[in-house]
Amino acid sequence: MPLSQPPLAHPVRAIGARTLDFSRQVAVMAVVNRTPDSFFDQGATYALRAAVDAVLAADAGGADWVDIGGVPFAPGPALAWQEEAERVVPVIRGVREAGSTVIISVDTFDARVARAALEAGADVINDTTGLSDPELAPLVASAGAHLVLTHSLAAPRTVYPRPQYSDVTGEVVAFLESRVTQALAAGVSEARLIVDPGHDLNKNTTHSLSITREFARIAALGFPSLAAVSNKDFIGESLGLPKEERLAGSLAAASFCLHEGARIIRMHDVAASVCAARMFECVAGWREPAYLLHNQGEINLP
């Protein structure tokens, strides 16, 4: 099966202080959640110092990008925007004060939080609700920031029982196309848009597997596409494994998405994910091996 090469209209992206060429490069997005009830780490980076240190460690470990969240996607009580901002803004400031140029996105659907985050030094707004706040896209446009558009169906932090799709990937594509149109109308540059099909977000395991299998249809939209698959329930249910044992499945799903055209992978385990991404780049012919030794001399190595 040939490697998918999506028709990227704007493959080279200057995001903050870094430049990524998505025609021949994979970006590893690490995850740092400053929440007491985060999906994977259950609050391990809720303390401010722990959150800042986690971002800096991800940068040092080779991550290109770190996604910082102050509110889980999962259903739950609303959090005042001021409190959400108080969770993420000090982390951003701490990272920038430490001298890190890592790309920072903030996982938020609230334009007020987004404004505070961008003013503190964030580069990207990662909206997992697909522009539920009509003020978000105009804000991102005025700031000249990047915007991740994600497919989901529920209102923020609300239950969406038993989601049904006749063609899940086709419906996700149509949703993302409509949000792209909305973002462009609000003034966001086409060269600053990224799309995410939203694995597991208002989708069951069969839906998420279909999106993974058909990821080339997402990539064909022509924007750098994000695969946020790490440790998600569709992996656990596919393999019958708890969250803490899903790394191998996460890497397999991410690698399949990369083969089908994804260019950003959102992952919890930075070291393993960076290795997987760099290996993919070598196999694709985009990156030279770190060194050549095997069977290069007069004596063949085993």
C-alpha cells in the first residue's frame, strides 16, 4: 500500500518560533493537562511546577509541540473561564520564561481563555468542539495564530449517548469542511488551519477504527491533519487493555494514521512517540538515518 501524500496547499508552517514542513516531517504533540481529573494521568501534572516541568521535559525529549489543557473533554460540570485560564496561563508563562520555543497549543473552546493563552505566549488554539464559541475563530484570526478544528457533536462537557453515523468518515469530512468554511469566513488564514477527526469524541470504537482505517479521506482535505489516538478507549477496547497498557496499540494506530496522511500525532509517551515518528520519516525517505554501520565494512555484521 503506497504512502499517502495529501495535497497540502500550505505544507510549510511557521508556528511560533519553529517551522515545520509537513510535506516531509511529522510533528509529535505531547500532552500536559493541568486538571485534577485528566483522562490519562489523573492529575499528575495538576500542580503548576509539575506542569511546567512536564512541558520542558517533553521539549527536551524531542517533542515538537505540547498541548496544554485546563478542562477535560469528558462530560462534567462547567468550569468558569477565569479558573480555566488560571490553570493554563501560568504554565505557558513558566515555559516561555524558561526559554523554551516549543510550539504550545491550548486545548480550549472558550475565546476568553484562548485570548489569555495567546497573550501569554501560546501559538495554537486546539478546539475540540469544532467552534462551539462563535467568538473563537475571529479571535484566532486577529491574533494570527494557528487553529485546530476538531470533529465532535456534543455541546461542551455534555453527554452524547449512542452516537450514530451512516458513514462516519464521510460525515466527519463534511463537518470539518463546514468548520473550515466558518473559520475562513471569520478571517483565519487557510495557511493556519489544521484538522482533527476527533478519535473517540462522540464516537464508539467501531467509529474510531473506521476513521483510522480511512484517515486518507481526512488528509485529502488538504490541511495538516492531527491524529489524537494516544491511549484512547478505542485502543483499549480493541486490545482488551487498561489505559496504562495501551502504548503499543497507540503507536500502531498513530503509525497507521501517518501512513495514511496524518502529519501531527498527539501522544502521551514522548520518547516512544518521537522514535516512532522519526522512524516513519526514515522509512518514508524524508530523514537520513542517524548513522550507517550495518554491512558497511569489509566484514558483514550479523
